[in-house]
Amino acid sequence: MIPKGSILEDVEADDDVRRLVHNMMELYEGTTIINIVVECQREYQERYFSMKTNDWRHLLRDYIRKVTERPELQEEEVFRFVMAG
């Protein structure tokens, strides 16, 4: 759960964050949820300074599982996802 008052409560609310998440999910060699969390924190720590690591982890894990339709996807599991287009 994202604490009440966190600036980013939904990945879809920020186009930049969503774009980075989707770009990372489509990496040819694959990625993990944890790698995406680290990259988002690095890239957006100033914009979302009030968000802690667990906030990012829960938010991104839930979003990625929903988008990939893989509710069992583990945080350290390497995966690759290509958007239909």
C-alpha cells in the first residue's frame, strides 16, 4: 500500500514513469521488478522524494503484475514483456 499523501499513487498517473517502466519491461535480455524499482528510484527520486523503497516496490510490483497479467510474477524473476501494437 502506498501511504496516504504520497505524490505518486498510480504509475499511470505519470507518463514519464510509465514510459520508463514499459521500456525496461521490453528490454531484449529481460529485467526484474527489482531492477525497475531501482531505475525508477534513481530517475525520479527528486520528483517523488517522499516515496520510500517499499512504496516504489509495492506500486511497481502491483502495476507490472497487472500489465503482464502475471499475478504470480516474483520480484527477482527475469521477464520480458512486449506491448501489442
